[in-house]
Amino acid sequence: MAGHGFSWETRVMSPLQLPSFMTGASAEMVVSVIFTLVFIWWAIYSAVAVYHWARFGRSSWVAVPALAIHLAVSGGIFVFMTSGLQ
């Protein structure tokens, strides 16, 4: 490759540069954003489940207790997960 001005010895690799919004992110901030996104997903899932059980499972005797258990257990898990965040 003589004459082209390129050689492996003169090429310098720069380190990976993170986007500017990620450079100041702490671990707690990242975890809280992830938990918030998971909570939003859970809330949408729960709303859809409640709608479908109320609409199509009205005659089922297990629908209301199952909804109550789902909301209580899932809500408890999220409270436990986020209780240690600052």
C-alpha cells in the first residue's frame, strides 16, 4: 500500500465514546429507569388482563380472586423492588 498515505502503524483508534446523556448516569438512576419501564409495562398488562377478565370471564367465579391476587402480589413485588432506591 505504498503511496496511499495509509499504514497500520499510523492509524490511531479512539476509545468508545458514550452518548452525552449517559456519561453522568449513576447505577441508581439506570436501575430506577429500568424499574419504571417495567412498572409501566406491568400496569398496561394488568389493565388489559382486568379488561379481558371483566368482559369475557364475568361468569367465572375465579376471575375476581385471581385479579386481586395478581394485583396484590405484583404490586408487592414492585414495592419491594423500589423500596431500596434513593
